[in-house]
Amino acid sequence: MSKRRVVITGIGALTPVGKGAPEFWNGLISGKSGVKTIDNFDISTSPTKFAAQIEDYDASQYMNSKEARRMDKFCQYAMITAEEAINDSGLDLDQIDKNRVAVIVGSGIGGMQVFYDQAVEFYKKGQRGVSPFFIPMLIPDIAAGQISIKYGFRGPNFCAVSACATGSHNIGLAYDAIVTGQSDYAVTGGAEAPVFGMGLAGFNSVRALSTRNDSPETASRPFDKTRDGFVLGEGAGMMMLESYESAVARGARVYGEIVGYGFSADAHHITAPDPEGKGVILAMTSGLKAAGITTEDVDHINMHGTSTPLGDIAESQSIKKVFGDHAYKINLNSTKSMTGHMLGAAGAAESIATVLAIYHGIIPPTINYQHPDPDCDLNYTTNEAVVRDITYGINNAFGFGGHNTTVVFKKFVE
């Protein structure tokens, strides 16, 4: 039975290497590092003193002060990128059926900063210190709710929460909403704002972060033998998905097409990857099967590639097991080398990077690669962008808890 085709007609991005999708893309292909020493909160006791933050972020540039006060940063980021994606799509919202617009947007952590702030107020003042907006600002699904309220979208509205696989899970579920006929359009992606004192402390406590304080801009170095952990990042990525029929009928510009996905679990450990890669292999093979393509069809993989000693090896070995000799012919990369790890927004931002690589025929580099690791011996597109015609590109995203996602994108052909 044939299924509905799903295309991407709008994108929005707010990241450490660029505010807005065009600036984000230019930052990626130029090899820009978004990592800097933290200067907006106390890092005196922190083993890691840097992060990938959105430069000069000012909520007042995007919304009024009342709106900003009632949203945690992650929700602000989601609202900003959703507006960009909707505008970029060229949809006339007055001419579409808003009952047919899904909003499926997630966050891996949600309102972490507001939770901390309100806990401090509760400790100081008790009940009277707790804001009536505390719970609505905290919950991860509030971004999807706020977007639907602003635009009057009444289609399926919820979020998947799966740590660092969140953005990709939401994109896959939004794709399903259109494929199954529940919706004709979907706003989808992920947002995260974990870069503050307690967020940094939490990831330092599990020894996940790099401590390369002498050279923050080179600290995220996926696949490099000297890698020592990931760099905490923040931001959001959003897509406007649309049925093929709708996009073609209105003559929309199409960035690319989603043709399948694979979801799986490691069933192994709460934070460490399965060294045999069983779950990752299942996600990739399921994604290829859903897309109806072979391993030889894939030209590009935007890897999860966090810059952790174990994770990069496990993912590389899994790719070799799935793709065999063809693995060495694929242009791989990790854009986390530039953006840091945006947690629940990572899969969304990196899916956008994959789609734009297909659309422009340019693969962004993996920067900071200097020391080859014999356990990571694939073509990681190191240090310089590469021009290549791409028909199929895939994005991998994995999360604490053993959650794995692979989303398959295709060059659009009418």
C-alpha cells in the first residue's frame, strides 16, 4: 500500500553557531566553533568552564517581556524557531485548515532553570515563593502547547521525551502524523536550555563533559584520539513538514523529503552505549528498510558523534557492521564538533543540517580533528566542508537510557 510522501518546506534554527537557519548553515559549512569560556554564571568550582551557548541571546528581540517571563528559555527557543520555520515555509495560515496542523515538539529536560530557581524560592519563602507559572513553565510538552496556542493549530499536539534522541523522535512521530493522514502539516523539532550552573554540574558529575579548559573552542573533537568528553550546548531546531500534495499544489520550495526512520533501544545501561551496538544497528537497519533503500544508496550520515571516548567508537563500529565496505565511501560528520551537544535539540538541529547538506550538496566538516584514532577509521569529513551530490542522507541520535533513532532523508524530486 502506498504511503503519503512527507516533505520539508520550512526550517528554523537557534544555535551556538548561528541565530536563524541561514546563519546556522553558514556557521556549519565555514567550520565555526560555538564553544567559549562561560562568563554569565559562576564556574569557579566547576571542572568544566566552557559550553556552547547562543551568543548575545536577548529574548526581547523576539517577544515581549510578559511572554518571556512566562517561559523557560527552552520554550522561548522553541517559539522562536517555530516562527522561523512557519514563515520560511511560505504557508498562508489563513488559507489552511488548522485542525490539520500537528505540533510535535520536545525537550529532553524541559524547564531545568525554572525548576532550580523555584526550588531556591521555595527554600527561602515556602509556598508563597512559588510562582503560579512554575509547573506550566517546567513541563517539556509546554513548547508544543504554546506553539499551538499562538497559531491556533488544533491537530495532534504532544512531545516525546527521550533525552538526546528527543528531537529525532519528535520528527519521526510528526512524519507519522502526515503519513497516516491525521494531519497535512506538522511543526516539529526539539529545544533545550541546560547551560547554567546546576546543568553543568549534573553532566560533570557523570563525567560526561570535556575538561579541556585551556582550549574550549577545540574541546569538542569527535573521533579524534585525544577526545575526552562532550561539550554542553543549547538551542533549538524546528521543521515545517507538509504533505507532498499540499507542497506541490502551492508551488512551495522544498528542502527535502523524509522517507523513513528507525527507533530502537540498547537495553544495556542508563548512560553507556552498548559496546556491540545492537540497538544502534537495529535503528539504522530499520530506517533503511522503512525507506525502501539499500546500504549502497546512502551518501551521507550526520552521526551522533558526541566526542566521548566510548560513544564514537561504538557508533563507528555499528556503521561498519551495517554498511560493510560501503561505510568507507560515505561522507560522515559530526556537527557537534561545532555546536556542542544540544541534548534534546541535537537530533532536530542535526536533521536540519542533514537536510541542508542534501539541498545544497555540501557536507559540513567535523572540526578539531588532528589525531587519528585507529578505532575510528571512517571518512569523517574532517576540518573542511566537502562538495558532494547527495541522494540519501541519514541522521543518528541517541540518548541516555539507551534510546536510538535514525531518520532517513532524500533529495526532493517532484
